[in-house]
Amino acid sequence: VTAVAGLQESLDAFVEPARAEANRILPDLLQATPVIYSSPTYATVARIFKIKINENSKTAAFWNVFPELNHNEMVGWTKPQGPFRVFYLRDAEDDPRVLKRMRLSQELFSEHGVRVVEVPIQGEGLLERMFRTLQIADWASYELALKLDEDPSPVEMIEAFKRRMTGAGEEETEPDQEED
């Protein structure tokens, strides 16, 4: 908690740069379904970036991490079945092997007509880098929602799903969370 609280000044100063970065990538977000890729260090950030796009912008997005995506998922880019755009959350200080994977994957994606957009991770220390990248995700998903004429706040499909679950006599607990 103390470490995060100590980031307030830095994060406040990053609001406008985060918004500028979000607006830089916005045209690519508008043109295709985003697929967010990162190193394992930023897996949670990539997942939350995707969630923000799903919930705020009401549109599909996907995520994965290097090196896992270099196994079978990568083959799926041979014949993509729709417009997709790959976004790399890239930290110049990531493991050199991951950075090499990013570079080589980008070459192969490009050969198959898939554009890669780099979102540079910035800041001092891991927590600051993570939270600054999430600021970019907040602004990007918000601006995308506005461009798609969506209100970023409500999550009506989730609420409709919950109503149907309870209306169908189903319990709201997930199968792996069943009570004894």
C-alpha cells in the first residue's frame, strides 16, 4: 500500500502523456480487434488492458504473453479470420530473450499482414511502469468507447447474464466454487 501511495505524484504527472499515448494508438484500436501481448512480467497488465477494452469499449480484445504465444497461438496468425491488430506492451528493460521473441514475431506477423503497434512501458521501477501502462489502458478504452458511441460505465451484458442465471433457477456460484 505504501509503495503504491508513493506513486501518486508520478501518476498524476503522467495523466496527459498517458492520454496522448492512448490517442496515438486509438486509430489502430478502431480498425481491428486488439490482441495485447507482453512479457510474463506484465501479464497482469496485459490481461487488465484487455478487460478495460472489453468492459469500457464493449468490444472484443484478447491477450497473451511471450514466450507462450510463440507456440501454437502464433500459428493462428498464418490465416487471421478478420481484422486484428497486435499491441506489444514493451519494456526496453525486459528480458533480452523476450525482446528478441517480440522482434522476430513482429517480422513474422508482418509477413502475414498483421500490424504490430508498440506501446512503450515507461517509468521508474516495476510498480510505476505497471500503473502508468494501466493509465494508458484506461484512456485508450475510454476514448475507444466514445468513438464507438458507447457509454464506458454500464456493463449491461453482464447484468443481463446475471439476471438470466438467477431467472433460470441456476445458482450464481461458479462450478469450481460450489459449496459443500
